[in-house]
Amino acid sequence: MGTSENALIVLTIFYVSLLRSTVIAINPTGLTMKIFHRDSKNSPLYPGDHLTQEERFHRLIQQSKARAHYLGSKKMLNKTNTINPDVARLPLAYEVGSFYVALVGIGTFDGLPQPFKNYYLVVDSGSDLIWTQCQGAVSYFHQEDPLYPDLLSTSFQPLLCRDRHPFCDPRKCVEGICAYEEEYLSGSVTSGLLAKEIFTVNSDNDGLQPFEIIMGCGTKQEKFGPFIGQGFRSQKPDVIAGILGMGSGPRSFINQLGPAAEGKFEYCLPAYTAGVASSTYLRFGLDVRLGVGEGQQQVYSSTPLFLQPDDPGVYFLHLEGISIGRNRLPFQRPDFEYKADTDRGGCVIDSGSPMTLMHRPIFDRVAESVEAYFRDLDIHRVARRRGYFDLCFSPKPTNVTYYPSMTFHFQDADFVMDKSDTVFSIGDIDFCLGILKLDSDYDVLFGAMQQARKRILHDVMGGTLSFAAEECQLAS
């Protein structure tokens, strides 16, 4: 097995069907899910070999900015209650918000070489619902594989309103079955019924591992174009069938695994200079590897991980300061704190954002320090911007040791980015600070590029984020 992994996107699920025999749930103590980078040759979203690294960066920047807009808009919707609070809130564009996709086995079918059917779901650590399209839908977006045949699955069990399941809204029932209607920020709408079903993923400990999930079968999908189900128009595959939420809400994948999985998930991201990742792993429960090194115990650090009731689904960290090289900038902890009176601020860790984004005043201080560092090396800022990067320099340093490290000083733990490719976008003739400036609801949105070369463990139940330096390898 390889040692890389990561996580990011959203989920909600439902359907209409007859009541089946009782499902025996198997809540795993540990499991490993293989996931694919959206630009991987093994990914169903692979854009082809024609993209240069510069073009890939441009797309990642667009994704990061769209992600920040999505998370900020989600907060506004929660605060104004313009949409039912149970509504799933997806990024403005499916492709823009996604970063990794997972191959998941769903259902139980007789007469097949394997008892389940595989579907690709987009992974997101910023929201908490799970859904897929089902056969019999009156409207749906295009996908290559047949819609999920729930009527043929012997383990599919609609959620009955009379059972008063906490995921069931008693105001939304169709012939006694729990129904849903989800409206996304993009204007897309999905509706259907909630059900119990068996999901199957791979586990390091026990091989293929089945367990029960509350999901939704979508029977009516509208306005999902042009980002979902439109690939066929340009000869690209449409294999995405739904979304897998890894956020903090009760319906998320991590929380539905139950206490046996200990509320833990981890990933380890290779840097962008490693090339396009073929695949990587998202690990849960006893399958997590943090602290286990090659022949010796891995040294790791931990910092509090917490939630905000007005901003469900995202993970906050206590950021106390930032350093460039050995220079600690004149920030104080209140500069990064969440302000309850305005519902703004704070530091959010989100692998769904390809790059880190900083609120303008914070970015400007960081940029000033970086510019002063390189000025002393007679390397100067260039007037032109490269894509969306605000701070670029030329010429490039002749030695990688000339690039300064960046440290995020979290409560009780320093997250050191001491490799140039976790801080800078290095081009052929210049290099740029690989962090984006954006006026957003958060002070810092800590993205995937800066999380690379670390094994990162979210302990949701324990309220901690732990990390250790590691050269994350591509999955074998």
C-alpha cells in the first residue's frame, strides 16, 4: 500500500422504494478509501495531457477562490435562513469545488462477481451530506454509468417517518418515507428520499469492509449544468454520480461510521512538484498511520480542532502567529480569532481549497516580509502578476535553500512549511508566493498546497488536529 492520502467535498442522499429486509450494519473500526486527484490520469475528471503546470496552477487558483466564496456564502445562508438549514450547500461549481474523487461500492446485488456496484463520489471536508442519482429519476444530469438501481439492491431500506430518525424531517414525508429537497448555491436542486444502504470500501485491516450509511437517492435533479453532466458535449466522460461529505455535521461520512471509527480521518498529500498524483488514501479509525514511522515512532504535534455553531461543517484552528524564515511577524492571536459578533474571521483548515487564502490585511503583512527577505538576496519583485498570484519575483534563486520557510504558529504546535514547493509556485523564469489574497469571511483558509509533505489527522471526537512531517508517497 502507498502512504499518501487526502480529503475534500459534500454529501446528501435519498430515494423512493419498498421496505426491504432489515439491514445488519457493520461499523468498521478502521478502513482505507482510495481516492484520486482530480488531475490524475486515473481520475474520471482527468483533463488530458495537454495542460501545462502553469495551466494547472491557474485552474487550482480558480478553484481556491471559488471554494472561499462557497464557504462564505454558506455562512450567510445559515445566518439569514433564506434556505432550510438542512439544505446541502455545494460549491458554485462541482468541478471547481472538487479536488479528490473516491470510488465507493454501494448496495448488495445477487449474481455479480462482487456484491456491490462502484460509483465515483466527490470528496469534501467542508460539508456533511451524501447522495447519488437513482434509477427512476424523473430528471437527472448525464452520467456514463447507469443510475443507481436501488430496487435491485437487497440491502436498500427507505427511512420511514414513523421511526423518527434524527435525519428525517417530519415535515417532509412521501407516503410515509422521509423525503428531502436540497438547493445548492449554484441554483442546482436535487430531491428524493432518504434510505439506509450498505457502502463498501477497502480496509488495511480487513480487506473489503461493508457498513451501513444513511444516504439519499435523487429522483429529481435540475440545473446542474454546465459543470456537472456536461462533459459529453466536449467528448469528456461524465462519471460523477454523487458527493461524499467529510464535514463535521451528523450526516457526514466520518460521523456515520460511528464511535468504532473513533471520529478520526487522516491523509498525506504529495507536493505539486511530485507530478500528477495517480491515487492516494483517506484513512479512518484504526487504519490511521500517524505516529507509526519506518522502524521508529513518528514524532507529531497536536493543536485544538474546534467548530463554530454558526458555521457548521468546517474545521477551525487557533492560529496565533505567522513566521517567514526566522522572522516572526507582528501578529497577535486576536488577529486570527473568530468574531462571534460579526460571524467573521478565524482560521479554517480545508483540503477542498487547493491553495491557502488570506484576508487582505494579513496577506499584505506576509507579502511585505517575503519581499524584504528576497530584497536582501538581490532578488526583486516583478511588476507583472502571474495569473492570480499577487507576489512574484525574478530571477529564481540558484539554490533551493535560498527560499524561506513559512510557519503557522498554532496553539501548542508549529506547522513548518520548510520546502519551497509548499510555499512558492516556481515557474520557468520566475517564482511566486503560492498564497492568494482574498477578502473573505475567514482570516486564513489553510489549503492543500501548504498542507503537503505532512501526515494530517483530524480527530473530530477528540477535538484535535495532529500532524507530522512525511515525504508522502504516491499510492502503489
